[in-house]
Amino acid sequence: MTDEPLVIVGAAGTGRETLDIVDAMNREGAGIDVLGVLDDSPAHAHLERLAARDVPFLGRVDDWLSTRTERSGFVVAIAWPHVRRRVAEQFEEAGHLPSTLVHPKAILGSQVSLGAGTVVYAAAQISTNVNIGRHGIINAQCYVGHDSILDDFVSVNPGARISGEAYCGPGVLIGGSATILQGLTIGGGSIIGASALVTKNIPGGATVKGVPGRWRDCF
């Protein structure tokens, strides 16, 4: 965490789940001051849900960045890696600092490295000697096996299982309840569909579906 007050980008589900993580951390004494939430096109229902929990809506990203004079911490709570990358670059170019958030009920093994801006949900389990890059999202009830490397901007959706010694390249999205077997490489920008079983290395930019997983060129 940074010492600066925190702004969360994203008013949809991922953003409000991130607020829940902050609340849980604050109950454990973290003392995180949330300025509010930014979103370029929030649904009316999402704004109502923010208002119900007394969290300020701060407006559009560009407008806020152009007027904010003090440095802030930030988390980009947007599930799609390519969007998260674009927004994170805007904030970092403006001099703001990415914050790392870990729910107190996440389980982290020894020698785990989490990059700046990464968010780890409750009931996620990260085994020993795991490296997770910048601006990752490790969702609820995920498992990341020993000696695995997840590069920058990787999203791991609820219930996904990554076996030991796997490598996920930058911007990989792993769907809910998907499984990646031991020692495999998932190329950057690939999308692993929900409940897919990955049994071989996957090239960059592929979309994988099925059991066993096949990428798009095979359909």
C-alpha cells in the first residue's frame, strides 16, 4: 500500500468488490482512506450502489486526472486486462502510485511477490515462491501453484486453478473454474475460457475453450 489516499477506477462489480477488500483491510487496522470511485460510463444501478454505501463517485478518469493536483494511490478495478493496462498507464504517467490490496482472508505462502497495483480477493490461495506482476487480479477461491509466474495485467477469475511452475504472459485472462496443468506456458494476451482444461502450451493471443482446451484455430 501507499500512504496516499486511494481512488478506485471502476464502479461495476469488480470495483465494488475491491471496496469490500479495502473495508476488510481497514477492519484489520490498515487505515486506507478512499477518496472515491471513477468510471467513464457507469450504469445508473452501479451509481446507486455506491451511494448506498456512502462512497463518492468522482466522475470520469480524464476529467479527474486533469484537475487532481495531489498525488494519490490508485487501483484499476476493471476485469479486462487490456483496459486495465490503458487506464493504469494514464495514472502512472500523471504521477499517481498503484496500490496493492490483499484481503485478510487470502492465503499467501512463503516468498510470494506481488507487483504494484495487484488485488488479491478473499479465499484466494497463492502457494510458495510465486511471482505475480503489476496490476494483476487474483479473484476469490483461485489457486496459484508453487513456483508459478504471472506477468503484468493477468486476470484470474473466480475458482480458477493454476498448477505449479506455470507461466502466464502479460495480459492473460483466465476464466472462472479454468484449470492450467503443471509447468505450462500461456502466451501473452490469451483468453482461457471458463471451465477450460489447459493441457499444453498456448500461443500468445489465443482463445481457449473446452476440455481438453483447444484454441481458436482448431475450431
